[in-house]
Amino acid sequence: MPQLSMKWKVFLSSVVIPIAVVIASDLGLPVVSLLTLSLVFYLPGHILLKGLRPDAQTDFEHLLLAFGLSVAIIIGVGFLLHPVGALRPLGWAAFFAALAAMAWAKKPGMFREYASKVVVAPKASIREAIMLSVAALMVVCALILDYHAAAKHADFRFTEFWMTPQRAPNVLTIGIKNSEGEPTTYEVEATSGGLIVGRWLGISLKPGETWTEVFSTAYKPNDIQRVEAWLFKNNDHSSVYRRVWADIGRPASGGL
């Protein structure tokens, strides 16, 4: 069976794995976490090391050095992708595609002269290998803990609630948009002059979904009248979650 050259191995691993991660991420497949580990903790450093020393063996020391270089490279590239808004699967795929192109364009022996000047460190002892392994394990555990803490941190989760007048002087549109990051149930109660003019119960919205309703209320011509709506969340009537109002009978004015 023919063996692939190192050039092809680097190219295929730099292209196939990132593409697989992007597809799995879009499809919501759980395997994306396993594929991402190789991208974050191994592949970038391995490609760099093989570019500098193509003939180097892939031993335990190589794995540890590839791990450290990969983490450093990923952090640096993340700082570069964030300002341009590319800190997402497609941005990382573009980075690995560029890495693959560099590996493919590298001529045989391109770094050999430089690599020959690099002082080769002596083999690590068992004690040093254990210490390096423990340090690598601590880094991985710290990253996992930080990931879970960041995942639980909820920024800017809210519910949009509005009420706008229509062309008819007594017709209003009321709306809700769920930006809470989780499915939420709402109830709406509209009042005018101390009387209930509309009530909507059991409005269940998934994250990002919007609900609107057009309703009308009685009014006296040439008389300014305020219509107020209260929003309750998850069957909690102990407090009003959101409140909006609008005046009918004159040019529209509303508030939150």
C-alpha cells in the first residue's frame, strides 16, 4: 500500500479536520468537541514542528511540544481573528486553510538549514516527563473549568416588549421577542382607564421567536386616553416583568 508523503499528510489533516469541525458545528453534532480537541491541542504545533524538522520522530517529547505550541498559536490567532469579527468556525477554517497552503507551498528541505542549527535537547528523564505531563494536565483542566464557567455566564439576556399605535386611532399592536436564551412562557394584560381591554395567556416562545397581536379598545373622540400593558414571565404574577404604554386619540407617543 503506497505511503503518503509528509507534505500530503500535513495538507490533508489541515483541511479535512477543520472542514469536518465546521460541518459538525453547523449540524449540532456532539462529535465536534472531539474534533476540536485536535485543532486546539495538537495540529497547529505538529505542523510547525514538522515544518522545521521533517525527519523528527513523533515521540512523547514531540507530543508535549506540539501541545504547548498549539495552545500558544491558537491564543495568538484568536487575538487576530477577534477584531475582524472572524472568531467563529468559518474564521478558524480559513486559518487552517492558510496553514495548509503554507505547508503545501513549503519546498523540501526549506527549513533544513535552519533546523540543523537548532540545538537538540537531551532526552527527558522519567521524572521530567511526569512533570511535563502533570503541567499539561493542569492546563487542560484549567481550560475545561474556564469553558464551563464561561458557558454559564449569561450576558444580555432579556425580553423585548413593545406596543405601537396603528392608523386607526384605537388600534394597537403589541409584541414580544424572546432573547432570554431559553424557552420562556409569557402572559400579557392590557388595561385602559382601569379596565382590562385585552389578556393573552400561555405565550410560549423559543429563543429568538417573536409574538405580535393587533387589538382595539374603545375610546372617546378627541379624548386622549392611555393604554397600558403588563408582561408577566413564567407564570410569576408577584411582579411585572415589563411594562409599556401608548396614548390614543392624538399623535402616537409610547414608552417602556
